[in-house]
Amino acid sequence: MASSPARFGLIGSGWRSQFFLRLAQQAPAHFQVTGLLTRDAQRSAEVEGQWKIPAVGSVDELLDGNPEFVIPCVPWSAMAETTIRLVEAGAVVLVETPPAPDLDGLRALWAAIGSTGRVQVAEQYSRMPAHAARLSLLRDRVIGQVTSAQVSSTHLYHAVSLIRAFLDVGCEPVTVSAHSFTAPLANPLNPSGWTGSAEPEQLSTVLAILDFGSARSAVYDFTENQWWNPLRARRVVIRGSAGEIVDDRVVRLLDAYTPVESPLIRRRAGIDLNLEGVHLQHISFDGRVVWRNDFIGARFSEDDLAVAELLRGMVAWCRGEGPAPYPLAEACQDHLVSLAIDESARTGRPVTTEREPWAE
């Protein structure tokens, strides 16, 4: 744990920046926002009043606050340009996903700043408690050599980041075969809240097979609004040479005659007469803890916990105390594969990615 709070600046005052503002407000011992850049006078006043942090009007003013790193929360179209400008100004950057909107943008961004080593990416999904627990088991080879993963949870580059983490694949070419289907589905909840409608809508589902070679493959399965729609669950299947993980259930071969099952078990505070607070404390497997909450008391959601872990990794890296949390090259590869999924679903033809400059 860092000896002092992570100090970071923000650009943008929209929906995404409020994730980071909320984390700093709920866990001030861990995170401190040094300033927020917005050029709208009314938003500046609202930010200072609601979040009690300084609002500034330029990159220079933002950097005058001595942040350890800057997080630009800007639209896709402005992300690459903003990142390059920050790096040129001497900042270390935690860029939002994806780092550029298309393949040409990814290549141009890498050519401009890829060699600087000053950019990490805010890809948090592999740090979500359940995924982090599964990855712990994979590193321990509980199910042997991992050969395939099925992810029906989140979309495109986020799902690809999980698939690549589960399979432990780098930036080698991958062949993608995807199809899109449309079917009726009630859609009662979205980011704005409950819609009040139970009428089915025509929503699309994309199914894709990803062939990474060397006996490693994946299935991508995502339905529109699956993040929020309570009628579509999130499912993860990871298969290995000696067993598989299906959501929170682990099956593996103990010896030649003995397949055994074990669950991943969450311990939550605040249930029944437990008065320790309301939070997830840890996840255990066969009597040992494989993930632990280091932000007890902050009442973070599991997504918040993942972002908090990412920020903690970012400040450790900035201070020379830990590895890079999510390098730009990894995020470029995630989006390259997600663009291939989109292209294959659109054209109905397989797409094979090429080895890109960031693979070096």
C-alpha cells in the first residue's frame, strides 16, 4: 500500500470522470485529485462546489498542481490528441479505453508516444474481484494448461482484455469469425435507470470465435446493454488441460480417478447481524484467500474496487515501486482485436489481425 495518497489530475467533468472523483471522495487516505480541467465556467463552479477540488482552465494549470499522473476523460475522438499533448507537456498519463477510436488512430498514437513509456491505460476488468480470483487460480495452474475461454460479460476491448489475460496471450495475430443476430428482449434498465417498460426491443447479439493458435481459442458473446440488463447474466468459462472454471465453480482432476469440485466463496460484511460495514471482504478457494479487499470501509462496488486497484498499481509504478499496471501496447492490442470482431460481424467474413508495431 502506498505510503501517501495517489495524486492525480483529471480532464473532463462528465460521467467517466465522476468515477475517479467518487473514489477519491470515499477513500481520501488512498487517492487525492489535485485538479480538474474544464473550460466551462458553470461546470467549474459545480465541480468546486460538489467535489471540493480546484477546477482549472488549461493543461499548464493542471500540471501546476503536481499530479503524479493525469487521467483524460474525454470523447474517443479527442483521446489520442489529448494524450499526445499531455505527454509532450511532460505528464504521465492514465488514458481511458480505448486509447484511439480506430486502427489508424492506434498506429498514429503509438508512433507518436509509444516509445516514451509514459502512458498506461485504465483497463480495470482483470482486476475485478471475481476475475482477479480466477486469474490467481490460473497462475497456480489449478486447471492445468489453459486452452480456451468463453466470456459473456462486457463488450469488445474489455472482453478481449479478459480473454487475453485468461489465455495469457501476447500480441500475436488472431483470426476472428463473428456473426451478429437480432432478437426481441425486454430492456428495463439502462445507465439512466429503470425505463418503466417491459416491452421487448430488437437487440443485437454478437458471437465470435477467436483463434489465437497454439491450442488457444475463445468465444466472445455480448448482447446490447448486457452490462445493465438484469435479464442477461454474465458468464465466464475457462477450460484447461486438467479442469475448468465455470463462473464461481472449479472442477479439476486430483488424480487419475478423482475429479473434484470447489467453489469460489465470497465473504461479505453487512449481512444479517454482521455490523462490520457493507463491503466484500475477500474471496476464498479451498480454505485460502485468493483475493482480498484492501479498501475496507470505502463501500466500493466491485467495479470501483477494480478501478481503485488499478489506481494503486498506477501510483506504485509512478513511484518505481511496482510493475506497469496496463501498458499502452496491451490496450492497443485489445482494441485491434475488438475492431476485428466488429469487422467480421459486419462483413460475415473471418478477419486475421496483423502483427502491429506495438507488438515489438
